[in-house]
Amino acid sequence: MAEVIKPKKKYTLKNTDKNTFKMWYEILTLGRMLDNRAPNYLKQAVGWSYHAPCAGHDGIQLAIGQAFTLGEDHLFPYYRDMVTSLSAGLSAEEIILNGISKATDLASGGRHMSNHFAKPEWNIHNVSSCTGNHPLHAVGVARAMNRYNHKGVAITSQGESSTSEGYVYEAINGASNEKLPVVFVFQDNGYGISVPKCDQTANEYAANNFTGFLNLTIIHCDGKDILDSMNAMATAREIALEKQEPVIVHAKCVRMGSHSNSDKHELYRSEEERAQALAQDPLEAFKKQLIKNKILTKAEMEEIDEAKKKEMLEAHTLAMKAPNPTPESIYDFVIPEPYQPQVYVDGTHNEEGEPMKFIDALNGQLKKEFRYNENTFIWGQDMANGDKGGIFNVSKGMQQEFGKDRVFNGPIAEDYILGTANGFSRFRKDIRVVVEGAEFADYFWPAMEQYLECSHDYWRSNGAFAPNVVIRLASGGYIGGGLYHSQNIEGNIAGIPGVRVVCPAFADDAAGLLRTAMRSEGPTLYLEPKALYNAKQAMAVVPEDFEVPFGKARVRREGADLTVVTYGNTVHHCLEAAEKIANESGKSVEVIDLRSLVPLDEESVINSISKTNRCLVVHEDKVFGGFGGEIVAMINEKGFEHLDAPVKRVGSTFTPVGFNRILEKAILPNTDKILTAMSEALNY
């Protein structure tokens, strides 16, 4: 069971010096001024189009920022954490730059929603507006702290309603299971926009939903009370450091205004309730406490108020002069520049020797990269248990060679697997993480929210951070797997910018693309056609140092009469069909193996079509909505003048993949279907 404790009395009215109280008051009053001023920027059409007021959360937010230790901790503030950010060290100018989305905004350069404050160089992280997903990143960075024996904690903050999200449960479950130094702060103001918390959970306090967890401490505090909040956060950080275990701080706050400037709380809160909320103003209560206990006089506070007002106006003037982002900058920082092969610059070779299985090429390359970079890690489901290594044994023998700190199991929680990889890679730029994102590609959907996070982290942070993660997924059919075991997902996700997508068909490309992916910055989705793991036709000679660049297709068979563009499992069916065409009609079919879907080698495709004047696109995924549609559109836009006939497509039927082999054969493309399509294209 979790241990529920009261915070230590580190700060009291008697033992806390006047300068400390004065500093706290300066932060709180500046924060309130900025909070009150923010809506004016929108009214004047200057910016701050999203503003979530922090009034009523003053105590806990001051305490979070004061607990954050620069150089040791990582902080993940949420969209209401303005005072948190000020307390952690951001200036008024930096707050306003974010609010009005200037190019010099530290958090995102104007790319992300206003009111999402960050300072990446201080490890105050840019989090997205997907509520409650950043605790997974905090757990990931805490895991890295643990692995690298770093003294520090990860602090993650959120509203109580976002704890209803499944990935929050995954984060706390994982942190308690792994015993990681994470402080989870729940700022409880009673509402999730207009939804009262009684509609969120049966427990009055969200923290109580986690009392059954081991290796967890829970602290309740009054988030409106400065001293109680300071003591709660100081105690939480101390426990997380000393016990190397997670702590939940549940802070009872009050929302004095609407959820945000897009909300109108008059529609769902009575006049009496709104008046009661205003009457609980933490800043006013703190002022009275300071005066009553003769810590600061009213005159001293008024002097501070004037100084902070001046500071805010000076910050406003500077921020208004700052440049706006330029339209052409939208193409900056979509994805980092990849590793460039040094020897096999076009990803081809002529080496002779003993052919290797696809699965052995993957396994061997993983081990090579782990030896090459000691800051490389891998985890996922069924990753390492005895002699087993991954659901298909791709990682076999890795834990035995590299140890449990670098090769280990993740829970059956795909969001957790990928979300913690994102967080882990934040700790050091030379870290590389490989995850087996799901046992099968079509089990990956629970992780799509974290996949999206990975996709726009680099862009959203204006180039400050990119998750260096390779997401391996066993993909495709031809194994009689059926639903959740044989589907293709590339057509659904290739349109999401910011992630490279590759799909090799031969053992040498499997090794070469993996090497490039693991040495590159930024995320790569690595699709492994599982039907090819042990397939004889996918075997190839693999040079020891082979590498394949992204965005470079490979001509698997040269021809003059028809271009076939394909990838993955269907490369082999296309080669077989092309051979039959040559034997039966004497016509030659050029087969282009894309290897890389994003980026796409448009040049090689167009060059081939300019020679053959005809094209057939073949892939395993469904034709309707499949990736082939993008290839056809590209050809029509950039190579239409070369065509003597319409571009044809072959793929799966618009149905799920059936389990029975008879059904699977009827659904998936095969050599006979491709052969028929080739003949039609040649004779059109």
C-alpha cells in the first residue's frame, strides 16, 4: 500500500526569514499581474489566444518552482503553470514572449499554444496541450537519472481531471514498479473545464485512486496555502531523492475564474459559488498573513507591487519589440538531419559471401550498435526473459550481453513503452533508445498519442529537443495472423510529419537501415515485415558495416517496359511476377524497392517512369487510403508527361485481414494478382 503522510514543517512563520517571504511575495504578485494582464493581449489582437488563469493555484505553483533545483531536476509544467514557471526562474519577459507567440519565445518560438511555458536549456520542458501525457516523459527522464546515478528528481504537474487519462495511470504504475524519483503534482481545483470532479472519479481526491500502489508516498496539502504547499513540495522532493521512489502531491486549489479564455464559467457555476471562489484568493490570504505576523508591512508590499508593475511593463515593452516568426520558418525543425552513410552512400553493395536471414541481420545490427554506443537502450514487451528476446526473438541474446540496465521488459502498456522512451532520451543527446513498440504493429494504436508527441516534439520546441527513438514494429501479414496480428499501419501514419518511416524487404537493407536509424537524431518508425524474418527469399549478403540512407530506393530488377514501385513483403511477389512476365512475353519489368517511405525517393521513381512510361504501384496495405495513393499522386504531379497509361495499383481488399488462410489469400496481394495487373498495365 502507498504511504500517506503529512509534510514536514520545514517552513513556518517563525523559522522562515523575512527575505524569503519577501521573495515569495515578489513572485506571487508578479504572477498575478501577468495573469490578470494576459487577456488584454487577446482583446488588443496581440496574442495570448489561449490563457488558462492560475489564480487560486498560487501556493502550490510557487512551491513547485521553489522545489525545482536547477542543474539537478527536470520540470514538466502544464498549461496553467505560470507562477510555477516564474518561481522556477523564468522572467516576466520570457512569460510574455510565450504568451504572444514571438519568434524568440524560449518554449517554442511561437509554434506552440500560448500559456505553455518552458526553458529547455534549464530542463524546464516544453509539454504539449494533450492533457496529462507528460507524466510519461517525466518517468522516462527519471529512469535515465536512475541509470546514470544522477542526483535529481523529475517533477510533473497537472490538473486533477487529467489523472483520468489511462497514460497517467501507466506513468504512476511504472514509476512505482521501477522505483523512480518522480514527484507527481495534482492541482485540484474541482473542475475539468466544466466537468466537476465527481464526474471524473468516485474518490473525492484523485490521489486516493493510487493508494493501493507499493513504493509510493502520497502527500495532501492546501494548494492555496503558501507554507503548507512549500512544506509538501520540499518533503516530496526529499522523499523522492532519498528513497528513489515516486511521490504524489495532491494540492487542493480553487479556480477563481473560468477554465480559460474560451470558457465561460457563468454557464455552469452559480453566482454564490463564484463568489466563494474569489473569497479564497491565496494571494490576499498571504498578504493578510504577512501583515498580521509583522513580516512585511502594507507599505513594503505596496513598494514591491510598484516595482513588479514596472518590471512587467518593461518586459511588455521588450516583448512587443521582439520579432514574430516568419512564414518560411514553418519548414525549420520538422525533423533533424539524419546520419549520412560514409561508405555505402547510395545503400547498395556488391559484396559476396554467405547470405544471412532477415532476423539475424536485425539481431546482429542491434548488437553492433549497442557495442558502438554504450548509451543505447532497448525495451518493450517480451523483450528479455531467459533466452527469449522479443516476441519474435529479434533481440535474442542482448540482455545476456548488455545487461538488464540496457535491455529490459516494459509492461503491456504501449503508451508507457514509447512515452518513457521519449522522456529517457531527454536526459542526454547521445542517448539512443530502441523500443519494440508493440508485439505486432496493429497493437500499436494505444501508443498513437505518444507517437504524435514524438512526431512534433522537434518542431514544437523550435529545434530544442528531438526524441532519439527507433520504434520497431513487426508488420504485415502472410502468416495467417488475422486481426491485430497481420494488419499494415503505414497508410494511416505516413501522413504525420516529423517521423521517418522505413520498411526493408531484404536482410542487407534491414541491417543498413537500422544502423542509419539508430545513429540519427529524431524518431524513426521501423516496420519489419515479419513474414520475412526467416524467409529464404529475403536472405542476403550483409557487409559488416553496411548502411542505407533514408530516402533512397533500390532497383531490385532493371526493365524497360513497366515500372513497379513497391516495398516490404510485396517486393518479393513483384520480383516473382516480373520473372514470369519476362519468361512468358519477353517484356522487362523494372522493380523499385522503396525501402524508405518517409522520406520518399521521388527522383528514382520518376527517372524509372521516364524510361518505361508505365507504372504499377504495389503494396500490402489496403488500396483505399493506402500509402500507394500518395505515390500515384506524386507521379501524376511530377511525372505525368512520361506516362502512356494511367498508374495502376495493387493492394489488399478494403477489409480486415482474415485469420483463415483461405480468407487471407483472398484479401492480400499475391504473385498471381500482381502478375495479372502487370499484364494489364503492359497491354493498356
